[in-house]
Amino acid sequence: MALPRALRPWLVPALCWWCVGCKADAPKDEAAACNEAATDVYRQRIEPVLMSDQPASCNQCHLSGVDLGLFVRDTPCETMACLVERGLVDLHAPRDSTILSWIERASPDSELITDQVIQAEYDAFAAWIEQVASCGACADTTCGEKTGFGFCDAEAEPGEPYSADRDPGGCDSKTLEQVFLDTIYVTRGRCYPCHFVGAKPTPDALQWLVQQDNCGASALASLNNAVANGLIDTEDPLSSLLLLKPLAQKDGGVLHGGHSKITKENDPAYTNFVYFLERYAGCAQTGAGGAGGAGAD
């Protein structure tokens, strides 16, 4: 059926306006979808690696004097911009990116770093770089200044065993909370995301770690959750599930659905866990301070 002559003068311009409007909006919509997809890849696959879900081949770069934490910024796009700016990522040839070659040549000094761990890291970084490169995500983003090291403005992994000279002494709740933060909470990344409150539930994984608001409050809430859920055995601290669950079974750990996160050999996390548990139990056994219930002097 032909279009009535009376409708043509206004309907045709209206259709043209609609089409032009769609075309004008499309690039904007595509750019937003591109950025969202790249951010999703980062959150799901890169963030857990940078938070050290388990000892990672990235730590080999640390030992070589290259700390990937130096390039992490407040947003995924800013982090990518820093990696590109430093020549670690090549968006024109993603698979030729230096950061991928670093991961490939990892020489693990921890038996927890398996070939599967290295491959998972490689695949994660490759997927993120290729996603950004494929659609120009983060194109207008610059590296910017570093405002802090992640959530706590502190190291996300223990670089060395906690030493007694760092311990302020005493059994008051404030002191025990600080020791918990410096020995156990700093290793929380190895438990990401299964044991984090608010994360997607994982079968049989107790969500006791808190990461919100600020570092001190979150560490305290996590300690309280550990106590409330019976993860700390004050009568026999080395039998605490807080230690035995993440500990490799060959080192005396118990079956853990998330695989080994701590090993006795050359792992400061093990020394730190033992230090806190014995410290906390000592206070509890004497009935001193906040060990009977963190947060109460």
C-alpha cells in the first residue's frame, strides 16, 4: 500500500531523524558495553590474581624487583593505562605483551604454584588485554597517581614473617586486633572470593572475611566472625581450623575444597598464622583482655 501523500511531508523527516538518532547513539552504547565487558573480565579474573588468591607466579616478578602492585589504580581502566604506559601491555598485539611473557617464564619458588596456576594467570591476563584491545575500552583513560595499595593502603601479602618486635604486647582488644590484621588479615587475598562476606556463595565455604568501609573495622569484624564460628581453638591453637583448613594436607592440614593456600616451607603466612593463634590463645587462657571476645576490653 502506498504511503498517503498527505503523510509524506512529515513522516519521512521523522523517520530520518529517528535513524540518525539511532546511529548517533550507537557508538556511545557500544563504548559503554565495551567498557562494561572489560571491567567484568577484570573483576572476575584479574582482581583475584592481584589479590593473591593463592601464591602466584606474579610473585616471581616481585622477586625480580617488579611489583605489579605499583601499577594497580582505583579503576580497571586506570590500571590498564598504567600497564600500557610502562610498556607491559601491547594493545596492538595483545599476545606479545611483556606481562604475558613474565607469567610464562615464571620460575616458582613455592610448590603451591603449579602449572595450572600459571596457566590460569596467563589466560586471565590474556583475556583482559584482548577484551580491551578488541573494542577500544579505556581509550581515553590515563594512568594517574597511585592513591593507595588496594583496600588497606598496606601490603596485601606478608613479605616476611611477623616479628615479635612489631608486637606492642598486652592482651587488650585493640592490640589483638592489630596483630590479627598484621598476621592473618593481610593474607585474606588467598581466601578470595569464597570466604568473603557478600561474595557469590560457594558450597561448604564459610563466609567470614569482611572487606568494606575501612581496613581496621573490616579486620575486627573478620576476627569476630572467626571467633564466633569456632575457627580458633584456644585450648590447642595449632588445631584451629583457621590454620588447618588453608594448610596443605602434606603439612598436616585438613581437606579444603579450595585447595591448599598455605604451606609450612618458605611461606611467611604459616609463621604468621601460628604466631597469632598462639598469641590469642595465650591471652584467652589467662582470661586477659579482649581474647575472650574481640572488641571488648
